[in-house]
Amino acid sequence: MVSSDFSIEEQEEEEDYFDYSYDVAGTEPGSIIIDPLALPSRLTLIEYDENNAYRRVNTQPKDCVSCLTNNLISWANIEGLGTENILREVEQVFQLHPLILEDVVSVPQRPKIEDYPDQLLIILHSIKPNKNEIGFTTEQISFILGKNYLLTFQEDEIEDFTRIIDRIRLNQGKVRQLGADYLAYLLLDTLIDNYFPVLEDYGERIEDLEDQIVLNPSKKTLQEIYNIRRELLALRRSIWPLRNLFNELTREDNNLITKEVYVYFRDCYYHTIQILDILETYRELASSLMDVLISSMSNKMNEVITLLTIISSIFIPLTFIAGLYGMNFEYMPELKWRWGYFGTLFLMLLIAGGMTFYFWRRGWFKLFLQK
Amino acid sequence: MVSSDFSIEEQEEEEDYFDYSYDVAGTEPGSIIIDPLALPSRLTLIEYDENNAYRRVNTQPKDCVSCLTNNLISWANIEGLGTENILREVEQVFQLHPLILEDVVSVPQRPKIEDYPDQLLIILHSIKPNKNEIGFTTEQISFILGKNYLLTFQEDEIEDFTRIIDRIRLNQGKVRQLGADYLAYLLLDTLIDNYFPVLEDYGERIEDLEDQIVLNPSKKTLQEIYNIRRELLALRRSIWPLRNLFNELTREDNNLITKEVYVYFRDCYYHTIQILDILETYRELASSLMDVLISSMSNKMNEVITLLTIISSIFIPLTFIAGLYGMNFEYMPELKWRWGYFGTLFLMLLIAGGMTFYFWRRGWFKLFLQK
Amino acid sequence: MVSSDFSIEEQEEEEDYFDYSYDVAGTEPGSIIIDPLALPSRLTLIEYDENNAYRRVNTQPKDCVSCLTNNLISWANIEGLGTENILREVEQVFQLHPLILEDVVSVPQRPKIEDYPDQLLIILHSIKPNKNEIGFTTEQISFILGKNYLLTFQEDEIEDFTRIIDRIRLNQGKVRQLGADYLAYLLLDTLIDNYFPVLEDYGERIEDLEDQIVLNPSKKTLQEIYNIRRELLALRRSIWPLRNLFNELTREDNNLITKEVYVYFRDCYYHTIQILDILETYRELASSLMDVLISSMSNKMNEVITLLTIISSIFIPLTFIAGLYGMNFEYMPELKWRWGYFGTLFLMLLIAGGMTFYFWRRGWFKLFLQK
Amino acid sequence: MVSSDFSIEEQEEEEDYFDYSYDVAGTEPGSIIIDPLALPSRLTLIEYDENNAYRRVNTQPKDCVSCLTNNLISWANIEGLGTENILREVEQVFQLHPLILEDVVSVPQRPKIEDYPDQLLIILHSIKPNKNEIGFTTEQISFILGKNYLLTFQEDEIEDFTRIIDRIRLNQGKVRQLGADYLAYLLLDTLIDNYFPVLEDYGERIEDLEDQIVLNPSKKTLQEIYNIRRELLALRRSIWPLRNLFNELTREDNNLITKEVYVYFRDCYYHTIQILDILETYRELASSLMDVLISSMSNKMNEVITLLTIISSIFIPLTFIAGLYGMNFEYMPELKWRWGYFGTLFLMLLIAGGMTFYFWRRGWFKLFLQK
Amino acid sequence: MVSSDFSIEEQEEEEDYFDYSYDVAGTEPGSIIIDPLALPSRLTLIEYDENNAYRRVNTQPKDCVSCLTNNLISWANIEGLGTENILREVEQVFQLHPLILEDVVSVPQRPKIEDYPDQLLIILHSIKPNKNEIGFTTEQISFILGKNYLLTFQEDEIEDFTRIIDRIRLNQGKVRQLGADYLAYLLLDTLIDNYFPVLEDYGERIEDLEDQIVLNPSKKTLQEIYNIRRELLALRRSIWPLRNLFNELTREDNNLITKEVYVYFRDCYYHTIQILDILETYRELASSLMDVLISSMSNKMNEVITLLTIISSIFIPLTFIAGLYGMNFEYMPELKWRWGYFGTLFLMLLIAGGMTFYFWRRGWFKLFLQK
């Protein structure tokens, strides 16, 4: 059945969209709870300067100790949040505040930016359209930006990052000339750009609905509108905090971001505003589609009921007259008249004609000729 | 009856949710009115430093005099607001402003934070899901934070605090290293974390409604949506002020909160925003469910009325024809024709077929094959 | 008739709720227009310090001249705004700015606070539930706070002020220790506290509606919801400006209010926010009750129309068959068959049974067993 | 016909309400386009100080040259915006910025305040109820306030200004003691006061609708609600900018307005807020009237359809039974029974009674006894 | 068919209205992607000072090198964004930041203003009504304002700019006296002025709907309302950012805009606010038209269903009576009565009359005499 599919599908998506992760009341702050379903952690370390670039896959946290002291730009990328001791070691090596790691593994968090001494924590969501083209999944990704290093924690591998890695490897663009802040920008920009195709999908779904809704409103249309509203709501929750996040990054009062890179973050900020712009437009469209649907149903009922009324109003009086002369009274003079039958037929014609004319005058027939 | 149960249940909940406590007009400020149903007050005093921790249950307010002078961190916890002389003694020992005690015993108050010289008053609500799984109850809890002491007033004992007490006893985490401000944070964080499971319940109730509403909308669904909207409204009233409350606590201009602890209150602030985020999403969902319900009912009526119209439109004209030839006129030539009867039957078939074809073309039958 | 009563009642309340007083265009600023229906003015002067308290009833404005110079706290209370020369004399004695008296007698004004050199003008509304328990009436009361005097103008006597007067007389609480600003606070607090029972009434009316609306929606319910929305709107107009008013009083930049009294005005501010909180909740409830009503009516119509359809769909085809064999054709072979009649009855039973089964499968009967 | 009247009336009002004046794209800034329908310009010059007051009607712009140099307060009032050379001469005499005159003659402009060096431009709308008591017309009036002169441009003569002129002539009030800023206040206050009676009209129209809507909703009610909403929207557009306008005038940072006059502008500001207050209330009322109307129509349909269902449900089964025994089968044993006819009548009575009892139990009859 | 036309038309407009241009995730910032459908770029260079004005059509970017050094005001206007090497050369000559050109060719962008060292980037949309008078198309135009030069990039030639060019050529107005900032103002003002006639179109479409909707609501009306809401939403997205854009230009903290020109930008700002004002009014009108439509449909259904009920209620009981005496029982005493037939007729008349009277009393006939 369609409907039970619907409910099952919902529950699965629900987990992704709406629930933020939270602590059990009374737990120690800084304690982390590893989700048993989380992927095992894998650490990749990329180090580069203008002249050289190194990459170590599946390395150990202790290999990162040098990152803090040498002159290279280091990017330590942890994929998968399932191996507690790796995460704890990374925490020690990079001297993270206890609350940072708690936020990183509590999936999903609300996107946020937090200033710690010497470090900047940025948490946001990457987005991916579902393979079956309906809805989307989000994954949390955390950035810890230090003086000349960047730490990233991903729930799962994000494919689009390979392009950035290639660019480092091949020394394309400015990435090797600039610092860890520019690298952070490149990664964030990639994540933001992924929102656009997801939004475009909703644009198309709304357009499809626009056609359906006037011609042939049905239960499915209703469900679809509701689902779109629900998913756009989830999307907004994911994007809305980014506005403040990037606004804060463009305020130029942070000593971890160089002046040259601010202009790039400003660009991210404008992209976020564009996304919100489109989102709000879709939300308003979806909400006025609901009005159109109700109105369209009302219109359909009008049609149906008008037909019922026309037919009933014409035939019920006629049926009465027929019934009248079907009575079996012994003394009914009309029955014996020569022209009784034809007179009655003529009377019926007159009534039917009069009624039809009245309905035509009121414009009720137009309803049926419209389509 | 379901409906009278409903109203009784409502009234009980109502008292918890919506009414703030207020003074009778013209009463002296600082005068307190003890609710006759309030539990008797019980004072527990916990004192600790890095090396030692003491606990005195059911102690007297005068035992707290030393709290203000010694170097230990003291937590005086009053459970139950029903014994006036204990409350008054505590007021004297800790030199509380007369308005403080008035706020503490006026249950419920709007959550708020107030600066008094040398003291910080924080009032908020603890939340607990009802045992029967529908709705929630709130209780007021007041914090008075001083230089090295914390005073808490609870309407009723809050179970989750025992974990904090254990942590003090067993010297787990940082609680024994840090001051009364960190203890206040631990307790507040526990209260905030309790909101999440209550919210999750609403998420599930909304999901249940989503399935019901399209398949089988009924009076009960309507009541349930209204109740959810009503309870979310009450919940918002309880949480909304917390946003400002914690925002003020993170502003770093208070000399009772040390720099090291600010970052923890910021964490509380983000949790509150998460809660509000979820709450607003649920409110929007509940409100669009109402649209879906109205639309769904309209759809159902469309179905019913279309069936009525189809059957009436086909049979009413036929019945008329049958009535016509049931008339008893003496001179009705058709009655005597050899094929009159079968001709009439054929005519009726023609009309019924034509009508059916018309309805099929208009797509009215699809409505009944949908499900 | 109920309906004409309704309109009369409305118009009377209307005058109280919605119309602000305004000048005729082009009149001199500072000119006052005495409402011919206003009560005659009566001046009561209360003077006190820590040791003594005097009260002069029905005194003359010129007796107040000493208020400005002596060391006593003076409260000049004018009840009734109908005697122009008394008002004018008071204006002269206390050297009021011409715009002040204009505001005081223009009833009703929007609540506001205005800084004049050496004087603070506060205008707000006292509220009183109507005796017949439905709705409320408001009266304007103006405060002019000076260095050590307080001037109040009341449209009509406010009963709850007698308790404050008693407290001065009996030297209860701090009123005799503190200045005119504390007296102003006491009076304002009394006025604010009066809003709570009025609000509670609306809470009860909304609860009553909640039960009615699902079980038995009617025209009266509709009128009641509309009236509640209308009155809450009026109430909000009266309370909303108080928020800013008290916020300004707590800003501590006014030299007429001593530091010690600020904390009390802050308390008033929080009460006002509580009232607005409740008000907004009621407004949202009333607005979603409207949705419930529309939905509930739609549900009722569904029930009715489903019954019509069931009965029509079963009997119309049967009636047609009966009509068919009531035709008077000479040659109708079935009429002569031995089992024609019983066969026809069996056919009818079959049709009726099939229809009933179809309706049962679609769940249409449940609608009638629900209640 | 009512409906065509409606549309004509609409279009006429439309021009007044909604269209702001605008330039053709690419025209020179500062170029003015005289509306061919504008009235011819007439310049009146009034000059006064504490001792003397002069008035020159129909004077020439060059007579105003002395205004800028002498010590008198001058008010140059231009009525009618149709004579370009007069306007241009005035522009030269008073050395207006080229954009000022463009704004003055582009009718209507959005109300605004603009600071030019040594001059303050204020543009707002005067309002006048239509003679036929429905709706209103607005006219633009521009103020240019200089050091000791005031320039006003009116589309048409505003009658209420004659009272101000009389006050100058007769030396009433403070107008002759204070400067051009006080004169500007007097004129602005007159314009603001004119909004109140227009608003009061809407209050009455809404009240009329409240009665109509529940008792007898009709197409006309619907049109009337829509018109009120439309006109209130237009009114709001005219008043909303005044809030900022007067707020800016009360900020005390303008060297053209003396300290003594600020308090008067503050009074204007409060009047504007009062007007907006009432306006928003009416808008909310009008919007909830729409809900009441829809609900009321739904209620009416419920009534109608319930009657249809009651009558159909009772008589359709009876008609079927009657039809049954009207069949002409040769072998129908019941027809020959002695009590067949009366038994059938009794059966019919039983069915009718049962149905009636069922409907009575469901409370469907109450609907018809309500009114 | 109308409906398929509708959907096709939609999709075409859609591309213009709603989709912002975006990068593929992971592309290098500063890389530009030339739309293969973009027009070939054509560079026109206009240079002028108070005495001379030169114009070079179809020139090469390298001819602009002197613009940066000579004392003339230069306007380099690029029409068409399709020739990458021309754009790249312009970028080099004017030393544009890599992000600028990316923004310029990514069409459409959200309108924005960005400060670069020594340059100011302004991106906005020009608007043009569609030739077939329904809807509009927008084109992106980018301004780069330097010390004494202005660079503009247009998607397609904007006709209204020729008037500005003429004004430069003929030395009309102040354009030759003032700098590049004034030229930028003239061009921006031209673009803003073009929004007014587009808005006016919507005003007329709404007015047309107002008449239609009450008299004759139909599916087309519904589509039209939805389309208007959708297009106004798109329009708002285009205009809304301009508010901030021009507000920033009037803040007087930019060293590229001279003091004399600020007042002109302020004028632009007010025009933008006027446009938004009108837009919001239309949006509210369109939204209340939806309410009117639903209400109007409900009214129409009321009419139809009332007629059905009247006719059914009168004739169904009569038909039953007729059926009763059409029964063929052998013993039916009434059939033999002398006045049986006429008595029955009289009874029928009585019932019909009673029913009619009842309906007339309830005012149900009025519904049909209304129109």
C-alpha cells in the first residue's frame, strides 16, 4: 500500500531531519558517547607549503604532533566517529577543550561557531540528495581551525573533498599560497554549494504540483505538499544558523583568519543568504499551494453538486407529476380526457425547459463546458 | 464518555501549564503566601572543597551561617516550599532581598534572571513527562548564586540531582575543583537536558497524526492536533525566557561567574536554542497538519458527494421514465405498441450508459478506485 | 432576541475598548475639553514622613502649595475629571507643562511615560471586570511624579487604593520610610495586579469553548470566539505599551527614582511581561479554536452528507426497479412470470446488500458509531 | 447593477490610494512634470512677530526675498501645484535643492523627512473623508522648514489651516511667541488629528459588519470586508512612515527645531502611534471577520444540508415501499391480503418514526430551533 | 489546451525568476563559466569632462588602460557576457579581484554591494515587462565604480541607457560637471524607475481579479491569483536586497562617493522603499483575494445546495403521497371515495405551501433574488 510505505519512509527520514542529539540529564560535561552504529575513525594527514605537499592515509594521531610546531599547513581529516581512542588521542594532541569533542561526536548538532582560545570550532551539515531523488540526507562535519592547522571530523567521507585534495596535490589555484583559513574556506564553500542542487529539486517538485493541483487535486497531492513543507522546514533548520555563522566569520575581528581570506568568507555569506532566499520563496509557494488545493477542491465539489442540483431540480418535479397520474383513484377526470396524456407531456416539457433556461441564465452550465 | 474525560483531563493540566502565580492587588511587596498544598520544607546542606565533602540532611537554617564565611563551597538545597519559618530563617541567614523570597514561593513564575548586589537570582522550571505518557508537568526551581555558595529552592525533589550529588561525593569530573558557579551550571544543564525527551514525545505524536490524518481523519484527530498545539504553546512559554536568561549568563560581565565557567554556560545557551528550534519546527508542523486535516476532510466529502451525484444522476431520469409509463391515462398510444416495453428499456440503457460515459470522461470514477 | 442584545452590548463595550480620545483638528495645544459626563473632581491630600501622616479630604488645590517646599512626602489624589477650575488650579500650583493636563483629561489615552523637566508623567489604565462577569472596563489614571510629591488623576475612585492609604496610615511596610517614588510603585503595582484576574476569566472562557466546540459547534460558539478575540485585542492594546513604560522606569537614568526603588519597578516590569505572555498564549489559543471550529463544522457536514448518500444510494436504484414494473405496457413478459415478484424482491435485496457492503468496506458507517 | 458600480467606484479610489508617483526611466533628476489637472498655484505670505502680523494673498515669489533676511517669522503657503513658473521662482528665492521641488510636485509621494543643509523637507498626506461617507481621499502637503521661515506646498486648500491663520491673526496661544518650528508643529498636528475621524468611520463599518455577518452573511458582506481590508491597507501605507518621521523630529539633534518645541513634536509622535494602534486593531478585526464569515457560511450550509438529509432519509425509503406495491406483477400475494394496505401504512409510520427519533437523538433538529 | 500552455509558460518564466546561479561544488573560486547562450561581449568606451566627450564603440579592453590615469571620467560599458577573453582582459586592465568577475558572469546573482579596496561592486537586476504584457524578465547588470571610472556589465543592451548617453553627449544637466559616482547614480536611478510600470501592471491585474472574483469565480481566477502571488514573490526577491544596497550607499562612509552625490543616492533609497511599499500592499491584497475566492465559492455552493434542498423538500413528500395511492392493494378505501383525488391534491397543495412558507421565513429565497 502507498500509505504504509509513506509512514515507513517518514520514520526513517525523521531521524535524519528533526532530532538533535542530546545528553542524558545529569551526565558529566565533556563525556562522549560513541554511537555504536558510527563508522570506525580513519585519520588522514595532509601537510603542504608552497613547494611541497605530503599525504598520509590511515595514520595515527601521534603523527600529528609535529603539525603544531612545523611551518607546514596541516589538515588532519578524521572520517568516521566510531573509534573512541583515536578521537581521544586527537583531543590530546591538539589540546582541545573538553566540550569540543563532546559537540563533535554528538550527531547531529545545530550548526554553530564557537571561539576557544587559539581555536575556532565550526560545526555544520553537509547535504546529499537521496539516491531515489526524493528528500535528502545530512551529515555533520566539524572544523577546528588553529594557527596553521585545520582539523575536520566527518561522519562519513564527503566525496567532493577529493577535488580540494587534488587541487592541493596539483598546486592549482591559490590553495598552496595561503593558510589553513583559506583551506577551511574551500571546504566550507564546497559544502554550501551542495545545497543548491537539493533546493533545485524542491523547485521542480513544486512546479510539478502546480500543474497537478489545478487539474486533478488528490490525496497524493495533499501528502506531497505536506512532505515538501516538512522537508523545507528541516532544510531551513540546517541552513538558518549558517547565516549567523558566516556573518561572524566576516566580522574581521578574529586573529585566526587573515585579511586576504575575509573576502572569501563574505562570498560564502552571500551564498548562504541566496540559499535562504530561495528557501523562503519555496516555503511561501508551498504554503500558497495549500490554499490553491483547498480552493481547487472546493471548486470541484461545486461542479459535482451543481450537476446533482440541475438533474434533481429538473426531474424531481416531473417524477411527481408522473406519480400523480399513476394514482389509482376511481374518480380522476383528467385520465379520461382525450389530450390528457399529451397535455401532461407538454406540461413536463414546459417545466423542464423553464428550469433549464433558469440554470442557463445563472451560468451554471458554464461550469461543465469550462474544461 | 470520551469527551467528558477530555474536559476533566484538560482542567487538571491547565493548572500546570498556563496560570502564572500573582499577588492579590494591593498586597505588601515582599509578603509571602504559603500555598497550603505545598510540601513541608526540608533543608540539605552540602559543603565541599577539593579535599573534603560533607552532607547534612534535614538540617536547620542556622547551620548555614558558616557558609558565608568559611572557604568551602556550600550548596543549601531546600525541597518543598511549605514551611514558612524555615524559609524566613534562610532569608535572614543569607540576607536575601525581600522580593527574592516572594518570587521563590510564588509558584509558578516566569523564568527569569535578576541581579541583586552580591547575589544572582535564577528562576526556571524543571520538566517531567507525565507517567501516562501524555503531556508533562513542570515544577519551579530557584537558584540564588552567591560568592561561594549556592541556594536552591525546589517545589519537589528532582531525582536527577542525585547524580550531581554522587559526583560531588565521589569527586568525579571537575566539580570539586571549581566553584559554586560550576555547580549551578551542572544543575541547570541537568534541567535543560530534561526538555529533550519531552520534545521527542511530541515529535512522535505528530508523526502518528501524520499517518492518521490522510487515511482516516476524525474528531479525535482534531482534538489531538489542538491539544498538541496547546501544549507546545505552554512548553514555549516555559522555554522562551531561558534564551535570554542564558544569553545574559554568557555576557561575561558578572563577577559571580568565573571566566572558566562561562564557556559552559554558553553550551547551555546553545542547548536552549536547539530546544527552541525543535519546538518551532513542531509548532509549524502542527499548524500545517491543521491545513492537511481540513483539506483531507474536504477530500472525503468530495468523494461522498460524487457518489451521491453519480447514482442520483443515473437513476433519477430512469425513474422518471418508468413513472411516465406508469400513468393511468386512458389514451396512451405507446402502451399498446408491440415493442414499447423493450424500446423503453433500451432507451433507459442508452441514458444510463451515456451518463456513465460522461462521468468516466470527467474522471469521477477514479476517486473510488484511488484507495 | 439574542442577536440584537448582542449588538447593543457590543456598542457599549466598544466605547470603552477601542476609541482613543483625540482633539478636533486645529485646536490649540494645551486646551482641555471637559467631558460633560465626567465626575466632579475631588482632591484628597495625604502627607507623611516617618513619624507623622496627615490626610485632608475634599481639600482645595491651594492647600497643596506647601507640598513643594516642606519635607513631607505628599500625595495629591484627584478623583473625577469634571471640574475644570480645580484641574486648572492644580496645574498652576504644581507648574505642569500645558500638554500634561491635556493628556490627563483626554480619556482614554494610550499608556505612556513622558519626561518633563523635574516631573515624570505616567499614564495607564486601571482594569475592572464587569459585574456580569463578561468583559471588562478600563479607566485612565495619570501619575505625575515630582521630587517629593505624587499627583494622581483618576477618572473614578479605584477601590484597591484604600489598602495603600491604610498602609500609610498604619505605617505598615516600608512606605513611610521611602519616598514618593516608592508610593508610585505601590499604586502602579496594584493596578498591574488587577489585570491577572481579568485574564484568568478569559482562560476559563477559552476552556469552556474547547469542550463546546468539538461536541456541539454552533453559531453562539462562533460569536463567542470572535468576542474573545476582540476583547483580547483590546486588552493587548491596553497592556502592550506598559512593557516599554516599565522598561524605561528600570533604566536607572532618572533622577526622580532612587536606586533602592528601581528593583521594585523591575518587578513590575516582569509582571507586565507575564501578563503579555499569558495574553499572547490566549490569543493564539483563540485563533486555533477558530480552526478547530471550521474543522469541526466540516466534520459535522461530512457526517450528514454521508448519511444522505448512503440512504439515497441504496433506495434510489430500488425505487427505479419498482417503478419499472409499475409501468402499464401491455406486453411486459416478466409481469406474468410465476416468480417475477419474488425474483425482483431478491434482486433488490442483492443490490441493497452489495451497496451496504461497499459502504461498510469504505468505513462510512464508522462515522455514525463514533459518538 | 451593484457590481458594475462597484468596479467603477473602485477604480476611482484606486488612483488615490495605491499609486505613488514616479519618473519615467532616464529623466533628468530635478526635472519636474506638472500634472495638467493640477490646480493653478496661489502664493499667500504671512509674516509675524510678537507684535505684528501681516498677510499678503496672491502675492509673487519675489516678495518673499525679504523673508530670508528680516527678523519676522514667515510662512509662504503655496496652494495648487499647477503653475510651473511660480514654483520655479519660489525654488530660486528660497534656494531649494533641485530634488526638493521634484518631490513636491510628484504627487503622491511616500511621507518622508529629509535633511538638507539649512532646510528640512517634510512630506506627508492630509486626509479627508469622502462626502458620501465611504472611504477617504488624501492630498500631499510638503513642508520646507528654514531658520525663520516655513514653506508649504498644498495640492488643494486645506480648510483646517484657516484656524491656525486666525490664531496668528488674533495672537492666540503661543504661536506668535515661538518660531517657525512651532508653526510647523501646529500645522502637522492639525493634519494628524484629521486621521482620527476617518478611522472612527472604519470602526463603525466593522461594527455594522459584526452584526450582519452572523445573522445574514451575503455576497455584499464579503465585498465590504474586502473593501475595508483594502482601504485600511492604503491608510496604513499613508500613516506608517509618519512614525519614523516624527520619531526623527523628536531626536533633538536638529538645529532648526528649538528645545522648547521638541516636546510638542513628541506629542505628535504619540498621536501617530495611537493611530497606528487603532489601525492594526481594525486590521486584525477585519481579518478575523473573514474567518467568521467563512465559518458562518459553513454553518448555514450545514443547516440546509441537514434539512435535505432529514427529509430525504425519511421519505425515500417510504417512496420505495409505495413503489414496491405499485408494481403490476400478476402474482403478488400481499396485494390481496385484507390488511395489506393498512399494514403497509403502519410499516411506513414505523420507519418514519424510527428515523425521526434517530435524528432527534443526534441533535439535528436543534439546528432549526436555534434561531 | 489552456492547462498545458500554462505549464509550458511557467517553466520558461521559472528560469528567469527563481533560480540563482551557483557553482558546482568544489570548483576553484574565481573561475568563470561562460554560459554558451550568452551574447558576445561588446565594449563601448565613453570618456568626458566638462568640455569634451568622446565615445568609442566596439573598442578593445586595452584601449581602457588610459582611463585609470587620465583626468577624464570614463565609462566602459560591456554588453553581453559571452566572450571570455574580452572579460578577462577587462579584469586585467582594471585590476579586478578574482571574485568580481565570477560574480559578474554568474547570472543571475542576488543584488548586492561589496567593498573592494579602491572599487565598489554593485550588482542588481534591470526589469522589463514581457511583450505579451504578462509577467516580466530581469537581466543582471553589474557596476564597478572606481576613482574616476565606471565599469558596467550588462547581459543584454538596456535601451533606457541611451538617454543617459545622449545627456552626456549634449551636456544636459549636471552629468558632465560631476564624477563617475553621479553617472552611476543616473544609471541606477534609470533601473529603479523601470520597476514602477511593472508594478502598475500587477495593480491592474489585481483590480481585474477583484471584479471577477465576486461575480464569477472560476478555475482561471484561482490560477491567476496563484500566478500573481508567485510573480510578486519573485519581484520581491529582486527588489528586497536593493533596500540594504542603497541604504549602504547613503551611509556617507565611502570615499568613492562624493558628498554632493549622496543626496541623490538617498533619493534612490526612497524610491526603493516606495516600490517595496507597493509590493507588500499587492502581496497582502493578493493574499486576501484568496480568502475572498474561497468565501465566494462557498457562497456559490450555498446557493446551489439551497435550491436543491428547496426543490427536494417540496417534491419528495408529494411524490411519496402520489406513490402511496399508486399502490395496487385490493382493499384501499380512499381510492373509492368521491373526493379522494381532489382531497389528495388539496393535501399536496397544503404541504407544498407550508414548506414554501417555512423556507421564505428562513430567508432562503432571498439567495436567488440577490443577483
